[in-house]
Amino acid sequence: MQLTDSQITDYHEKGYLLLPNLFSFEETQKLVEETASLKIKGSSDVIWEEDQTNVRAFMGCHLKNKFYKNLVQQSRILGSAKQLLESDAYVYQFKINVKAAFKGEIWPWHQDFIYWYELDGMPSSRCVNISIFLDDCTEFNGPLWLIPESHNAGIIEAKSASRENDDWTRDVSADLSFKLDADTISKLVSKGGLVSPKGKAGTVLFFHPNIAHASLPNISPFERKILIVTYNSVENVPIAKASVRPWFLVNPDTTPEVETPTSLLSSVT
Ligand code: SIN
Ligand code: MN
């Protein structure tokens, strides 16, 4: 799949792009079904909510499961990532954020790139988040909130930053280490406004690693699962830092992904 010039311009200007119906309902169902094979208690790549009962996120799934590996090679997302990054790309992070009905917790205001720059040594923000909605995302079930154009601010100092050197668990928790403060958010919103892109399962949201974003706790009876693939340019591989985070936060395999002709539903699991 090829993004049009106006879609590419839109992404670069606003910091996000919403494409409805990029995946079929059957494909999203299969993407959900496969999570059953990932739910292993005690596995460090399964992140739990505070209650230790509900899954918050499945991480690094494409490195363990051939179906998800096939997904990251689908031209619909890999082709678009390569266009936006103007280079070959590899998967830096892969996660399925579950946000369980009634139980899914907050993702406080933050930017993603500050983690990758400060903690992993990624040189620049030449990477892109591609999020596939696995459930309908509505105003009720804790959709992402984004501040349009906030990516233009670059890395914003996170004044409340407090993080023990190698405590990566904070980076995926409801108490994030690099949170943006109220003043900063107010200023960014007064310039760019606030959006919460919504859509049916199968909708895809591209968002820039420097865009300020957040999501509320899910107090609805509806789950809100989204899958996020972060592609990084092969010309932007991290320069290793002393404290390296786990493989599912910083993929050590920087081999570029190659687009596959195998359709998602016929791929082997
Ligand atoms: C969310 O799942 O709502 C937040 C995802 C993110 O911050 O990357
Ligand atoms: Mn984020």
C-alpha cells in the first residue's frame, strides 16, 4: 500500500494520520485470538495492571509468534512506514495495549521519543508508531488523546521525571517516569487543540514519536485493545547505553523487515 502525498503531508503537519478500515474485521479477530498464546504468567514481556489480574500489555509479540511477524511485514503498514521514514525500517517495539473493560488504567501525558533517546540512545525521532485498533475505539473505552502539532516541539523536558536507573517497569506502567506537566499540556493544547481519533476495529492510527499523547482509564464495559508497531529507520539505530532495557522494549535485531506477499489470514501461526 502507498500513502498519498496529501496523507504524508498531513502526517508531517499534524503528527498523526487516521486511516479507517485498513484491516478487515476477520484480521482483527485473528490478531486478538493469537493473544491467548501470549498470556503466560511470570513472563516479563506480559505487563499487568496494578491489580496483577488484568493484562496491561503484551510486548514483543512479533519475536515470539509467526503470525505477528507476518503482520509487521504487511505492506499496508511496513510500506507506509518506509514511505514516512524515507528508508528501510525495522521493528523497534511491538505491543498490544489491552485496556480491559472497567479495569484498564491510565496512560499519563507523555511523548514516546524521550524514552528512546534518554534510555536507549536512539539518535533522532526518525521512527513512527503505527497503531491498529483491535476493538472499536469510541469516546467511552479510553481512546488515545493526541495534541495535534505538538511533535514540532521536539523533546520537551519532563519536569516530574523520577526513575531509578534500571527500573524499566515504570516505562510501561500507569505511573510513567517521563510525564508532561499541566502547564506544558495547557500551552500545547492552546496552540494545537486536542483530538481523540476514533474508529472501528481495523482502523489504523499513525502517530509521531514526539506527539504528546495520553489515554484515560477505561470505566466502560468495552475492552479497548490497540496494537502498536514502532518502526525505526535502519539509519537511526540506537547507540547502546550502559543500561540496556529488555529486548521487548529495545529490539536488538535491527535487520530491515521485507514486505511479504503472504496474506495475514493465510499465514502460519
Ligand atoms: C494507550 O494504549 O492508550 C497508550 C499507548 C502509548 O502511550 O503508546
Ligand atoms: Mn506512548
